Amino acid sequence: MNEQKTVWVNLNPEKVDLTPIVSRCEQAGWRCITEDVGVDQEKSVAHALEADAIVSIGERWEDSQLSAIAGGNRIIVRYGAGLDNVDIPAATRHGIPVANLPGMNSPAVAEIALLHILNLGRRFSYSVGGVSRGIWPCSVPGNELDGKLLGLIGFGNIARQLVRITSGFRRRVIAYDAYLNDAGRAFAREYGVELADCPEEVYRRADIVSLHIPFTPANKGIVNRDCFRLMKPTAYLVNTCRGGVINEADLIEALRAGTIRGFGADVMCQEPPDPDNPLLHMDNAFVTSHLGALAVESEERSQLLIADIIAEHFAGRVHSNVVNPETVRH
């Protein structure tokens, strides 16, 4: 008789409804541990050593941690698309397959990007905050999205969803992606998106710049003062990808100097941010708490896909979402 498999989910069931994955584990006869240890490396390794499958959130999996859990035919599945917390080459060296969930939360994240765009333009949160303090009317002149040029840096799943959900506005879209594929070109043709030859063109022309690029060593701080100086002084910047792609010191300088008009973000370089971070105290910067993927529908889609990936691994097969399939043992 085969030994019972164990799945560890680094999430708190009191904060996230984990019913879909827990139910699938029970149906499959797997033991499911739902315990949030955050980014604590020692606890992460301890829990991983007890598990055959690790559902990862933000804890770091670098060479030393991966070495400690190697040899158990384990799999790491990232709860989301980003893999910046996992050293993929090191995981491959240690024979640990890693999978992610590209596209599962794209509609939800795109909606948060749109909320930031509309809030920056219409000053919605100013009015909400003012009314709660007894200020009526509380109004600040804003700008319509109609008639504006929306610029996208990166044209993957989330950016394309943003194009789709803003298609009811009379706006134009320009996008740049260094790794644009045929699917992206076809989508651009279908939705009338102008494809730029370089990112500088997007920064220079757009009324709103929305960031949709992965956080990699090459992209760390890539959005900096050189980009801000290209932007219109009336332009807004929105970030729903990863905080680390922005040089925060340069951004703060640009916002204070009026180089750009405003900033909206669902992600920060440090999460949770330092309470003294100036971006949390500026009247032209608005930050939400990395809630982009937190929709009931996206959570269910993600958890069911995670269960499928784990089931394939336990059966000795390679799911298409595994990014280093050469590690899978048959």
C-alpha cells in the first residue's frame, strides 16, 4: 500500500477560503496541511520536509533551502504566476520540479489595475476619505479615461485582460513587450492595440502607463528616473506586477517634483512596507495591499489547477505548468 501523500499550503484558511484544494486533497486521499508561516525560512524548510507537495506563497526557495529539502521527490507549486521567490536553476540542480499558474488570476489583477487607473483619474479615494471625515461636498477635479492613451509595459496575460476590460472606454492603447509572441500580435490586431518599437515610446506618449513585466534581476529598478523624465507631467503610473521593477527613490522624487502627476500600486518593493515609506503619505500616491489576485473566482481556479498539477506529479507525469520538466522522475 502506498504511503499517504502530504500537501502543505502556506496559507491561513481563516484569511483565504481553501475549500477547493482541501476538498480535492481529501478526495484524492492526501493529507492537507494549511498553515501560514509567512516567509520564515526555517519554518518553511521544516514544513516542506514533512510534505510531498509545497504550495508556495512568498517564502524564499534559494539554494540552501532547496538543498535542505532535496531528495524527497517533492514539487513546489507557486500560488500565482510570479516565480521571483524561487531560484529555478537551483531547484533544477536539486531535482525539484517547480510549477506556477500563469493566467489564473489575470482578470482579477487587471481589474485592480483598472481601479487604480480610475482612482488616479477621478480622485475617488479623496472623496471617500473626505466624506468619512464629514467633508461634503468633497470634490477634486479629475480626468476621464475616455480620450486617453493607455500605455502598457509588458503585454502578457494581465495586460491583455486590461485591454479587454477597458474596451468599453473610448481610449487608445499602445504596448511594448520585449518578448512579444504571435499570440500577443494576434491579440493586438483584434483589439486595435498599437505595438511600440521600444519602451521609451510608451513612456513618452501615454497618459497612463501600466506595468506588466516580471521581476527578474535584469528588471530590478528598471522603471527609474530616466523613464519618469520621458513621461508627461500629467501622466499617471500604475504598478500591479512586482514592486521591485521600480526604483522607489526615483519614483518618490518624481512625484514630489511633479515630474509625473500620480502613482497607483498594488505592490511594493518591501511587503508589508515600512510605515514611514513616503509613498504611504503622499497625496498623489495610492497603495493597496497586494490584493490583485484575491477574488473568489480566481482563488477557486488557482486551487483546482494546483490540485491537478500535484496529481500529475504524484502519478509520475509532467504537467504543462512545470517550468523545469527535466526534474520530474518517472
